[in-house]
Amino acid sequence: MRKRLLILAGILSACCWAGHAQSKYYEKSVEWLRKSEACKPELVYKEYKPLRVVKSVKDANAYQGWRMEDAGSVDFLFEESLKKHSGVILDFGEHITGHLSFSLKIVGGLVASDAPIRLKFTFAEVPGELNTPFDPYPGGLSRAWLQDEVVTLMNVPIETTISRRVSFRYLKIDVLGASSFDFAFDKMSFRAESAVENIRMELAESTDPLIRKINEIGLCTLKECMQTVYEDGPKRDRRLWIGDLYLEALANAYSFKNHELTKRCLYLLAGLAGDEGLLHATVFETPEPHPQYGQYCLDYALIYNVALLEYLKETGDKATAEDLWPVVVRQVEMALRQYGPDWVYDMQKPPLYWLVFDWKDNYDRHASMQGLAIWAIDKSYELAGMLGKTDEVREWPGIVKKMKKAARKHFYDKRQGVVVSGPDKQVSYLSQVWMILSETLSEKEGARALKTAMSMPDACYPGCPYAYHYVVEALLKCGLNAEAKALLVSYWGDMVKKGADTFWEVYDPKDDHRSPYGFSPINSYCHAWSCTPVYFINKYPEIFQTGE
Ligand code: RAM
């Protein structure tokens, strides 16, 4: 009943705002937004209490130079004056997302408060976040993403909830203002929320313990990001991005199997496409669904097609795939506009789309984009096949062929056996990866290219787990199974060894403080696109769950 009421409320609100943000290009965009609303999940809630007090210890060997050390039970916070314990750090034991509630009571002789009190709550996903001063703030994104909340309470006793949804494991509490009376916590609890409940996944007995741990942490990462959409990160940016959706949906298909959430996101993105039908790379749910206007990433737009194909394969839901088919066709048309007669992607042609691919400075995206477009058009054609629509797009296979030929001519250095990109003929992992995934290189050529690139000390290596996902995918595609497993173990396993509770948005084994935003505390440490070991480990048990 409650679910039905919620759906009804959603549909009503969808009707109220219909006419604002929906795509003018697609006739059915309002209906798509309604369908998206109808799939909105009801969140599941779970109560948490702080488990222990911890203290920050500076340690050059720890991730970002800080680790937490057990400092005993939390009981004293419910008995002794908080004024004596300003700066205390509580450990909730795992990464959680939701709302903190607490009540305060007076302790000691006085019976009533005579002044307001002011407390600061700093929520942190990783220890380093609590030990790096936030101000003066040097970062590139809004300072407000950092999770320090100052609360002024006029009276004690009081019971309150911090209205901001936060995402964290550690909580530091500072007393910023107090008068002569003493107060302590009476109760404290955290109401965590997610679209899914934690599950235990059975892995083969022969699975390496580190791979088990990677799977567990990947699962927790995904669970935390599965809210009323697939969020990219529950701390930051808390919104739906196409690239993140694709990888989350892959991992979800091998774990929670909440396909309604995938469907919701596919419809939401479609309904909020731009005026020419190109998908916005990212959209928001509140105060009403709307896109980040003008934020187009051509690689992400094409990835949407592949996400829809995978959704159809997983669910057999042809009705949704047929409904959204015009979006698929349009993404391909929009991408093809960026090609000249030589069938090489034109990096100089306006509107100069942002191509995401990775968070990595100086990485040349040209070869990668050529490869990704081939891959996506090929997969879109596979989707056409499944929907009986190949006649509508009969020119696509020919185009793919020409693009592959051009790719080999333009980017493949046969002598060295690697793909090169840009004016300086840069060799990057990702240039090889996308020519492998698109089958522009044969399996043999691909294996050689990737092995060569990965052994070159100066090759441009990836900067974040999103890019590493595709490296693992490419290694598997060219039969380098042992290398794929070794990479998963070394890259994600390294994060585990450095204490990750959830996988990070950005991770460079050579630099713990790397941040695309100029300040590592603003990075997201529970990031959707980092959860894909769940997909690999469970899709390929013969590779990832064996003892060798
Ligand atoms: C950042 C996030 C997000 C990603 C975009 C491109 O905001 O890392 O996950 O998809 O960039």
C-alpha cells in the first residue's frame, strides 16, 4: 500500500513538473520521466550506533599518512561532560550513508542550561579527511561538499537530527561554544539508507582471501551508491552520471539484481536529454528531475547505448529497450557528426565535447574516442538485432568497418605493435584498451599492444578505477586472464591493504593525495565506478575464484 501511495505521489509530482526540464526532442520524454518515477525504489533503513572511540595516529606507512587506533568504549560520552572530550572521534565500524540523530542531557550539579551550545560534527570517509584542515579551502569544487556541520542548540536537554544526509565511517565532535553547565550525550543513532540491503555472496571455496575482501568491499561500495538513483558517490556528487550508471548496472546484475533501479536511471536520462536529443552526461533528482544543462560528454552518451543493451540482455525487458531505441539511434547520429570523410573522430570540431574516459592529466583521448565509438556503434547494432531493427540502421556495420580501417591507419604503429595517440604519439594504457574492446585490433595484436604498453615505464597509465575497469575488461578480451586477475588483485587489493572500507574515486598507487579537484579530502572515497570487481569476480569465477 505504502509503495503504491509513493508511486502515485511520484507520478503526480512528475505531472506537475512535466513541461519544464523534459527533452523537447523526444515525443515521449514526459512519459519516460513518469516511467522513471514509477521505478523509484523505496529505501531500506538500518540503525547504527557508534562502536568505539578511536584516535588518529600519524603514520608515514598508512594511506595519506594517517590511521585510526582503537581508544576504547564510547560509554563515557554518555556519562561525562562533552566539554572534557572536545575532538573525540567515533568509529561506526563501516561506511554508512544517512542521518545522525542524538539527544543531549545535563550532567553534574546544574539542572537547566543557561546558554546555547555550539557543536561541530565532522563526518569522514577516510582518516586523512579528519586530519587535513579544510580552510583556507584550496579545492576546485564547492567547499560545501566537505562534511563538517556546525549545529547551535538553544537548550539542553534536546533531541535533534542533523538534516544533511552524510556518508562516512568516522565522526569527530568538537565543542565550539558552551557555558558553565555540563552536558553529555543521552542517545546517539544513525539511520542508514540505501535502495538495497546488504547481501552475503557465496564465492567458491578456492577464492583467494584478498579477492573475497575485494568482493565484499566492492559490494559495500555499490550498496552505498544505490540510492534513489545510482549515485556516483554518496558523499559527492550524489547524482546520476552515465559512465557510473553503466558500471554500477554491470555489478548490480551480478549481485543485488535490482533491475528496476537500472530501468529508472535509463528512463530518467532519456527524459532529460538535450534539445537535439543528445543525452546529458549527468542529471539531478531534486527539487525536480533536471539535467546539468549543457553538460555533454560524448563518450558517456555512447555508453548509454551499451548500458541499455546490457539491461536488455539481463532482464529480457524488450518493451523498455524498444521504448528507448530512438535515444540509441540519436546518440549514434550525434557522434557521427564529429567525423570527417576520413572516418577519424575530429577532436577540433565544435562543440568540442568533453570526453571523460579517465581522471588523468596529459592523457590523449583521441585514439580512445575512436575505439569507444566503434565499440558503442557495434553494440548498438547488436541491440538493433535483438529488437529486430537492423533494417533501420543497415548502414552501421559499413560505418564501423570504415572507422576500424581508419583507426588502424591513423593510430596503430605496426612496427612497435602499439596504438599511439595525439601529436606526440602518446602510448597510453587506454588507447590500447579501446582498440581492443572495439575489436579494431585482433586478439593477438591486442595482447601484444597492451603488454607492451603496460611494460613501458613512460606509458600513460590510468588515474582512477573507472579507467582500470576497462583495462581489466580488455585484458580478459585478449585472453590475458592471469594478467587481468593480477591487475585486479594489485590495484583494488592495494586499496584494501591501505584500509579501504569502500573503493575510492581516484587511486594512484604512486600518490595517495592525487585529486582531480586540487584537494584530496574533497575526493569521494565511496565511488560507484570503483565497484566493478563485483562484476568481474562473479562473472568469471573460473578466473577470479580459483586458487591459482
Ligand atoms: C566526477 C565523478 C563522476 C564522473 C564524472 C565525469 O564528477 O567522478 O563519477 O562520472 O566526474
